[in-house]
Amino acid sequence: MKVHYLEIVSVDVESVIRAYEDTYKVRFGETDELLGGAKTCRLPDGCMVGVREPLRETETPVVRPYWLVDDIEQAVQSAQSNGAEIALPPLEIPGKGKFAIYILGSIEHGLWQV
């Protein structure tokens, strides 16, 4: 298992970014509109971390790992057969791959295929 993208939704993006930059000595870039306006940084292992504000009034703060998969359709089907609720079916982000979100055990999980 490998995390491809770690998405952090926060009502205080700048404080989260400042703490990560100070603690882990990383630097976040400008906002990426294709990732919901997240400010991102790439870690040495290739994983990307993005911090963004909620996209809608009903979205609550969350830390959501997106696991790298070879076949997102199969991975979504497998998650669903194991009791997951599919919150967002596979969608393509131009130039970044496909992602999906599912909920299992009251926790949001993501899948990502590049």
C-alpha cells in the first residue's frame, strides 16, 4: 500500500501549512485549482500532501489518504463489496489521473490511479 495523495481539509489552512513547514521542513506551493484549491507539497517518497479549505458549507475538516491503485474501477468494486459506501465514483482530473472516495467504518478513504 502506498499513499499517493494525503488531503487535509481545514478551516485554518495557513496555520496547518505553517506548522508542517516549520516541523517537517517542507514547502507548500501555490494553490492547485484542480485539487480543490489545495496548497501542495511533494514528499521525498513521491507522495503529495494537499491542504485546502472546505469546498462547501457542509464539508467538515478531514484527513483523507488516497491509496495508489492499478485499477480504480476494480478497487472501488472491491471496497463496495466489503461494505463501503461510495461517496464519489471515479472521476478524472486532467493530467493527474482518476480518484474516488469511499466511506467505510465511518472513515473517508480515497483511491487514486495515475
